[in-house]
Amino acid sequence: MSHQPNWDASTTEETIHLSDEALLDERCAFLQLTSEDVERVRALKPIFEAVNRAFVDQFYAHLLQFSATAFFLRDERLVERLKAAQLQYFVSLFDARMDGSRVAERRRIGDRHAAAGIEPAWFLGAFNQYIQLAFQQVRDVPPEARGSFEAGLASLMKHILLDIGLTLDSYYARSTMDLRQALALYTQSNTELREFARMASHDLKTPLATISGFCEEFIDEFGQTVPVEARQLIEAALNRTRHMKGMIDELLSMSEAAAQPSQRQRVKLRTLVDEVLERIRLDFDTEPIQFEIQETMPDLLTHPARLREVLYHLISNAVKFMDKSPGRIWVSAHGEGQQVQLAVGDNGPGISDADQQRIFAPFRRLKQHEHLPGHGLGLYMVRQIVEEQGGRIWCTSRLQEGTAFHIILPQ
Ligand code: HEM
């Protein structure tokens, strides 16, 4: 063994893979597993050959006692096959082969276990049986040979740990692969869903415009001649179509914004908050509200237009739903390591625990807000934007006392 990792020439663009031999060298160096250990383990072969078969029977008796492991051993023929495979494994342990085929075989064990759904904890726990057996053998060794046997056991432990490491590699490789597949599927369906929302919104806009056009025409032409109740009905229909148009516009701008690649810039958070407050003062009556904005705020690398939307939604919601006079709305931000923690709080009506779980879902409007304008997409969009920027949002609230939205963004 050279203990010098040599790099496989067949490297991909993203990762550099060690060849199986180089990996083995690296692991052996770390375990301090030397050629002496190999010789000592080979010397133990005759002793263990005599007990391996009985051990395998005892091993399966142990696995069958626990429902978590017995579950995988319901088929007797499978158990017989496994016993043979395991016997072969334990015999091969004492051959102490130190080449790429050992790595491949151990990986295969991990791969088979992972595919069958046997968790690493059971695999590791099961090895304990063999370790106990190994130590029991000391009793049968004459005192004068005990020293070298114990040295052999220490070497055997290194071999077992080497195998466990190699087997776990493939367990994790499989779970990483499963995660990657799930992520790819999630990304794909997310993109498809956004595209669907974009197309559906587009298609809905035209008939909706026609309906409201008919309603307007009806009111213009016949508004004065039909009974008041009839005009009121048409006006109500017109109002509903306008509301629906607002919803569709929001959906459209959301899916279109998501389709554009986000360009990050260094942004002065305090300037962004001031801009948003200016817009809010134009849109709402903010007379009875005191704004407390933290004097200095950290800079941030982000997409300014989208973060502006987030702040606008959170602050304007606080203004819209304010039920105290004077109302108080505060905005604070702190840099912590590589992150910025931003908070928008108010002393408004608060949100119940149950509602806190639901407010970020699309089209969820709180009962008490139904009389106020809105389509139930604002907070959903806020969460989408924050997550798209690699951040996280949550809220804390107490009924009657107020709400705070907390956002963590990478700096
Ligand atoms: C000392 C720990 C263990 C060792 C050394 C070991 C060894 C092996 C080996 C050599 C194979 C054959 C792999 C191949 O097809 O090449 C195998 C497969 C299998 N092992 Fe284990 N095993 C261990 C623990 C366990 C435990 C705790 C269970 C739980 C029930 C288990 C259940 C299985 C099953 C169900 C398969 C067959 C998977 C398949 O191919 O369908 N093993 N194991």
C-alpha cells in the first residue's frame, strides 16, 4: 500500500473521484491499517473458519428476534441465500484482500441494503454480533498465544471499520441520488405549475375582459331604464370581474417574475425601506400610524425590485389591518455572519396560532380580513420571493397585541 492517494484520470467537470484503489489507500492510511495488520488478520483465518458457520446461524437468530430486521427476512429461501452470502463475506474478511475489488464488493453490500430499505443503524448494530464473537475467542486461546491473538483482534477491528466505511459510502450515495431525483422532480413540477398558472391566467383574461365589457355596456345603455335591483345585480357582477382581474394580474406578474432570472445587486436596505414607505404613504392613509425604522441597516446582495415587493406587502398589510390608534409599525435589520435578519412588526390585531400556519398558502384570507381588499396571494408571493433569494420567512404573533414577520436572507 502506497498510502499516497492517486487521482483517477476519469474525472468529471464537477467532481474529482478517487479511484477505488486510491480510496482504499486513503482509508487505510486514516485507519493506520498497515501490511502488518493484513498479515495478522490472515493469520486468524483458521480460528475463525471453525466458528463462522455457527456464527451466521446465531446472527440470523438474532435478526429474527427484532421486528425491524425480521421484517426483511420473511422468505426462508432468501434467508438461506443470505446466510451463504454472509458466510462468504466473513470468510473473505480474513483473506484481507486490499484491492479495488474489495471496495466494489463492500459498496455492493451497502447498495443492496439501501435498496432493500435496511437502515445503516441495523447494519452497524449487526456488526456488534461479530465483534462480540471475536472477543469471545480470546477465552479459548492458550495464555502464551494470547498476546498475538489480541494484536490480531485489533487488526481485525480496523478491517471491520474499513468495510463499514465503504459500505456506508454507498448508503449515502444512494440517498444523495434519491434526494437529487426528488429535487429534479420538484423543480420540474414547480416550473410546469408556474407555466400552467401563466398560461391559464392569460387565457382567463380575455373572456373576463369581454364579460366586464358587456356589463359596462349594459349599465351605459340600459342602466337608467331597468329596475334599480337589476342594475345593482349587474354592478355586483362587474365588481366581481374586476376583483377577479386583480387576482389574475397578480398571478401573472408572479409567474412572469419567477420566469425571469433574478439579477442580484448590492442594495442599501435602509434606502429600500424608505422608498417603500414613500409609496405606502401615497397609497394609504398613514396619518394615525407611527413608523419606527431602525436608523442604520446592513447592505445586502439581492434583487432590489423583488425585495421591495416583499417589504411593500408586509408593511402595507400592517397598515391595512391596523386596529389601534395610534398604530405602531417597526422595521429592523441586523447582519449576523453571512445573513441578514429583517423584521417587520406591528401592534395590530395579531394572528391566531392556527392561522399562522396557513397565511403563506395561496388564496388564504383570514376571516376577519374578508371585507378588506386583497386576493390572498400577497404573502404567498412574499414567501416565494424570499425562498427564491435563498432565504426563509416566518411570523410570530399574539392576538390583540400584534404580529412580526421575520426574514433571514443570505447577505
Ligand atoms: C454484519 C452486518 C451485515 C453484513 C456483513 C451483511 C452482508 C450482506 C451481504 C454480503 C449481502 C449480499 C449482497 C450481494 O447481493 O452482493 C447482503 C444482502 C442482504 N442483507 Fe445483509 N448484511 C448485514 C446486515 C444485515 C442486516 C442487519 C439485515 C436486516 C435484516 C440484512 C439483510 C439483508 C438483505 C435483505 C439482503 C438482500 C438484499 C437483496 O439483494 O435483496 N443484512 N448482506
